[in-house]
Amino acid sequence: MAIQRARTADEYIDWVQQARFEVAALRDCFEYELEDLKGFPVFIAPLQGAIDELYSAMAAGRYTFGREDLPFMELVTRFGDSIPFHLLLKQINETHRHGLEVTDA
């Protein structure tokens, strides 16, 4: 199954904003349940940092598409089962690596 890529720059930006929201919400869930846990899962802080850095680069005009995986993909590979929005992260990475999904109209 092929991973869907963003069709427009606005959709791509929306996906990154959604990922920022999702990782913050996941962190909030863990904070709420922290009494039962020994601490945050090891992937939360680096995942949030990598997504925030991607968004910051976009907002500052420093972002460029590339052929390499985004930094958070190592975390998605290792901890994907614990990241409810891992498919969104894969879509963001696929768009980063292969560009927007442009269709001939």
C-alpha cells in the first residue's frame, strides 16, 4: 500500500500542524496518567522536538524537501505501535522525500 502524499503546500503544512497537535495531546495523556507510569516514554521528547523543528523551519522559510527521511522517522520505526498518529508522520515523511502529489488535470 502506497503512502498518500500531500496534494498542496497548504495540505502539507496542515499535516505538520496536526502532527504538532497530536504529539502535544499524546504528551498530555501521559502527563495525566503519570501517576501510574514511571515517566514519559523515551520517544515523546525527541518526537515533539523533531516535529516542532520541522514546523519552525517551514514557518521561517528554511524548509526544503529532501531525499532523506525526516529525523523523527527513526522513532516512528522503533516506536510506531505506541504512536497513534504514526501514519500521519509517514505521510509527512513521504511528502518530504518525494514532493507534493501533483496530478495532471
